[in-house]
Amino acid sequence: MSGVVNVVTKEGGAKYSGTFEAITDRPTSQGWLKTPSFGYNNYDGALSGPLIPNNDRITFYLSGERREREDRSPKGNVTASSIDSLMAYGTEKYLRAEDYNQLKKGILPQNDLEGWTWQGKLNIKVSNNVNLKVGVLGSKNIWNTYSHHYRYGLDHTAHNRDYNQSAFARLTYSVNSKTFLTLAGNYFLTRRESGDGRYFNNLKGYGRPKGNPNFDREALYYLGDNLATQDSLALDVGNNFTWNAGDEGHVLREYLKTQSSYITPIKFDITSQVTPHHEMQAGFDVQRHTLRSFDHLFAYLDYRGPYVDANNRGGGADLDAYGYKFDWNNNRLEEVNSGADGAKHPSVAAFYVQDKIEYQGLVVNAGLRYDYLSAKTRTLKDTKAPLGGDSKLDDADLAGTKAYQKVSPRLGLGFPITDRTLFHANYGKFYQQPNLENLYVGDAYLEYKAPLGGYYQPFGNPNLKPEETTAYEVGFTRQFGQVASLDLTVYHKDTRNLVQVEAVPSNPAQFATFVNKDFGTVKGMDLTLIVRRTHRAQANLGYSLMFANGTGSNPESQRNIAWQFEPGLTEPPTVTAPLNFDQRHKVTINVDYRLGQKDGPALWGTHPLSNAGINVLFKAGSGFPYTPTFVYNEVTLASVSSRPSGPINSSYGPWTHQIDLKANKDVIAGQNRVSFYVTAINLLDRKNVAARDINSRGFESSVYSSTGQADETRWLTTEDGQKFLEQYGDTGRQK
């Protein structure tokens, strides 16, 4: 149920030009505003022009951006009294001074971000009919994630790193005035890593032979590091890891590193105006991917032995990895390119042909597309007996995987009904490859885990089919006068073969894997009103009405059912329900008022408000769905399960709305322009209850499911809640 975005980047011109922009919220914490600064800083610049002066045959474009956030998700001030009440919990020795001071200022500690984005592009006019473009585009983000349960051990919250890099070359050849072709190639790499904030990729540091300490099972917070002690983590002469109680804090449970890259060695397109009424297009491209993954599910457990140890259940063997292996002697990951757990190399290819027909105002786009997907790996031959009756995964237990080939038609048309009204309609069938990470599982992990069952972790399935969407769309565009137009579009999408986890009955233990089982529909209406600038003002209004229903919102929405599956008792749903992203109403209004050169009121022969303007953006949306439950403990660290009090996603959170404002004044000196502006995000300080994204589990509502409110569970009024208050008092109530 996704879309495709095609990004066309800027390129240099015949003259040199450059821009620089700096954004900061530091001034807002000074003077009469007295609003807190959340360390929001942005710096970006660009430079372009001819590579050789006075020669526009080779031009360049360079840009870069630096981002800093002291708090990625500001939520307002936290009062000093509420912080002091937490100190009554008896954990003063665990709370670091810098974290305490950040909290008093209303800033979430260990919730920062720093990032960079860079771009470079060359445009080379090889000849009058041959043009070559080459470029790079990349980004890097490093951030920490605040967790309330880690209040006294914030150095152990998740630390994340994300790196992306792409490069491309594109040659365009104009055969004649009616035909041109393009030949392109590109490379893309993305690398993501997440782990404990203190140890991160120092995996031996995760070792906890004495367990991963909590305050207790009903605790509000995980145990922190005693600031009076010194870290004492070392390797003895036998290269065994020793934990000398220097770090008493609760270590993050999981370490994950993934890398995905692909190369498109050839991408070819040709466009030709064959006749005055027919413009033909055709093309193809091929991609070869390289995937690596290292997912250690319980990284905090004993690291004194090898990773894969059949007698060490729940320890070093709980590792789903391919394309990486851990070098125990050097305490680092190494790439593996061959063998059963080497890097994976799925192949993707596509071919299309399209005819654009234009005749007496009628425009028809008719096309056909062919898609190919092959996982190029092996999978279990018999899921009912995955290891063939013994405890070893060998060649006899494995079989080859399928290659999928799909053909999809596309049809679109548009024609005028009157001189001010245009009708348009589209139909198409679209195939999308499943997330490639859901295709694979490490052989060593499969051999270890298949006979054991136990905790939930799905195996990848190389035979996943492409997801299929059939989409319909009709609409009208109507012009009113000379300044306004209204567009109304109604759409319907029917999606099948969506990926979901499923429990597979097996001997000696059932396991979970990904299958093509979910389906869903999305239907709705988009209404857009555009008012062109007149009398200095311009306005846009958008309204969306959407109904999204299906059997699962994301690949892991049935994870609990797959984990606890019992035939006849815990069957996955076969009827549709609102999906997690089913936002029924969405409204956007944008109004812009701008004065031109020598415009506005005159003062002493000048126009002080010339080249100034103000922009107001109003956004509103209805709440996201959630499954209502009976009152239960939704806050503490206790391992509890909820009991639904109504159908799946039958309740909705509250509406949200926000007003953003930007006012600017430009100063022009010759060919240079300097713009001074002030931006106010959430001008009225509206406290919204927004949806949140929970890892791979998708959109979820941030209200408590037992009450539908963001600040109350009512659990403290229950018998168990009263016992909790007797033990933890006001500290427990503050949580």
C-alpha cells in the first residue's frame, strides 16, 4: 500500500550562484519570549555554476546540510517538583547530574540527534545531442532514544546510526527531434545499526553472567549504574570476559546491524513521438542486491563462549545472522560473502511499454509492465520436519526457491467535459516486492531454533510472493473564474498477498514464519482547492477522507497469535478491521500573504515592508484507531497481557490540530538576497495526542487502550493498583 517517489535533483547553471541558511531556536530562550530551547540547529548551503569559468558545457551543483537536535521530540517543561518526587524512590545515587538538569529544563536527555546530508552533481554536454549527468547523494544520522523505564540508566538506552549513500550516471541521447533514449546505472547503500548506548558494538561489554538487573518485576525503572563505583570490565588471560560489578545498570537487550545495497548495471528507456497522435515509451532495468544482517536477540546474556552453542539456549546462540560473523578474538563483526550464511543476493528486473494517445482533447495512457523477483537462496524442504528428524540442517533438508514473474496492465485517460471542466480516470495493477529482509534467515540460527520453539521470532521465507494492488481512480478538475480551481478525486485500492507472520505446526516444535496471508482495502476521496495569488494573497485547502480496512496492519501485527498459537483457540483474524493507519479525516489549509518590491505602506519615501510576507499553515486530523481493553497495568515493567473489551481497532484517539507560522523579510542588494525569518512550530502550543511508530510493528495510537486517554490508565483504582501504591507511594502515582 505504498507509492513510488522519483527525485530529480538540482543542477548548475551558466552563472555562479550560492545560498546559505542557518536556523536556530536559541534566541527564543532569551528576552521576553522565555520559551525553552531544545537545541534545534540547522545549517545548509549550496554552490553551483560552470566548472570552468565562462564555459557552460560542464556545470556543477554542490550542497550540504548539518542538523543538530538536543531533544528530537520536545514535549514541554517537566516541573522540578515532579523530578524531585522521583528522587524519593531512593535512587539518587543512580541519576546523573546532567540528566537531572536536562529534565528540569523540560528536555529529554539521551534523546538527541546529529546528522549530515550531502549532494554533488555534474552536468556534461558531450555534444549537441548527448548529455551526461553523474552525481552522488548521501546522508548520515546518529541519534539516541529516550526511554522512561531507563530514567536512572539513560546511558544504556538505544543508540542508533543510519548511513545512506548513492551514486548515479545517466546518459541522454537525442536521436532526432522526435526520439531520445537514456542509458543509466546507479548504486545505493544503506547501513543501520542499533544497540546499547554504552557498549553499542562492543558486544563483549553486554555480557551479564549474573543476569540483567532490574529493581524488581513490578519496578517503575530499570536499575542504573551506581555512580560511586568504577567500571571494571576486562578480559582475563584466558580471553574470557569478566564482569566485576562496575556497571550495575540494565543493559539493552538487543544488538542489530543490517546492510543493504544494490547496483543497477543497466537501465534503458526510449521515448519516441511515432505519429502526431502516439508517443511510445519502453524501457527495462535490472538490480542485483546484497543483504547482510546481524540480529542478536539477547545480547546481554553470557558472552564467555562461542556464539553458536546448542547447549547454550538463550545465550550466544540466539543470533540470526547472514553476511556477518562475529570475531570473538577481536570483538568485532566481519563480512561473510560465501557459504550458507554468507551475504544474500536477490535479483529484481522489470520491463515496460506504454503508448500515450492524444486526439482532439482526449488523452489515453495505456501500458504493460513485467516484473521479476528471485530470492536466490535455499529454504526448508519440509516445514513439518524441518531438520529431517535429526538435529542437523543439511543439504537433504533444503530445496531451491521460486522465481516470480508478474505482468500488470495500466490504463489512464483524461478529456475535457467543458472548457473549464476536465475528467480523469486511472486503472492499474501493481506488484511490489516484499521487504527483502523478510525473505531470509541464517542457517545456523534455523538449525538451532527450529527444534526448540519457545520465544517469538519469525523465520524469513524466501518463497514470499510479490504483494499485489489493484487501484481505481476517477476525478474532476473544475476552474472557477481566473484565480481558483477545484480538484475532486475518488479512489479504491484492493491489496492482496500482504505479508504476515503465521505459526507453522512442526515436529518437534512449531515455529513462526512470514507468509502471504493478509489482504486489505483503502478507499477514499481527496478534495483540493487552489486559489492563485491575487491582491497579494494565495491559499490552498486540502481535505482527505479515507477508509483503510484489512486483516493486518503490518507484517507483525499477528505476532502474539503466532507466538501463542493453539489450533481452535488462537486463530488469526479472517475478517477485516480498521488498520492502524486508518485516519478518517485530514484537513490542511495554507494561506500566504506577500508584498513585492516597493510594495506596502510608504514611510519617509521608503517601503519598510516590501519583500516581506507571512505564511500560516493549519493542519488537523482525526485520531488513529486502537483496540480497547479492560483496565490493566500498562505502565510498569511487569510482564502482563491485555484483554480486549471490544473488536480490533474499534476505538479511535482524539483529533489533533496545529498551526505553524513563518514571517520573513528579504533584503535585496544587487544580485544578492538575504532573508530574515522567524518560524513558529505549533504556534498555540497545542498538546496533541499523536500516533507513534513502534519499530516494525507499525503505527499505533499513543493513548492508553483501557481509557482512550493519554494521561490515565485507571489501573491504580484496581486492587492490584492499590497494592502497588502501598509499596511505591507518590513515586508510583507520578509514573
